[in-house]
Amino acid sequence: MADRLLREGMSGYADEVLWKMVARHNAGPVSEHVSRMMHNAPAEGAAAALRGRAERPDYTELLGTITVPTLVVVGSDDEYTPVPDAEYMHERVPGSALVVVDGAAHMPNLERPEVFNKAVSELLAQA
């Protein structure tokens, strides 16, 4: 995919993944904003990010060592980080909170900002 982005640019990829980033029923200003961000992102940066994710080590073993307040937020319609993956992280981080944002995909902070902001505010109030 990284090679493809460098060859073709961002437009085709951005169009293909938009509805994985934003739930289709959130079409409108949010999806337009995300689409613009993806179309305007430099292909070199996006390719580097994809390669970095592909090459990153597995830190799963370290989840149990986290000792700071932790919030795991996931959209109910997220295909990139499905709810079971978020539950897996939550179960392994001691004392963590899990918020599943109904009606959001991969960008619950943009799709359901009031729910996301409330969850973050509650986390910060604990600190």
C-alpha cells in the first residue's frame, strides 16, 4: 500500500478508505473534512506511516504494566480497531476505562465529539 501511495498519490486510497475512517451514516461535514485531510496529506508521509505501523513491534505484553489512568475509546463501527480489539486492550490495562462510541467508525473524536469529549474529561478529572 505504501508503494501504491508513492506511485499513485492519495486520491484513490482516500476515496477507498473514507467509509472505514468515518461511518457512512456520518456523511456530511465530518466525512468531507476527513476526505479533505486525506486527499491533502503528502503521499510520502502516509507511506512512511503505513510502513511504520507494519514494522512496529508487538507491545501487547506491556499493557499490564501501564500504571497511569487510561482510556480506551473505540467507535462501534470501527473496522481498523474493532471493538473486540479495544476490549482486549481494556482487559489488559489495569484500571482502564473503555468507551464504545455508538455510531462512530475510526474517528469517534470527530464523528461524536460530545461523547468523546465527555469520556476524555472524565479521564482528566481523575488525574
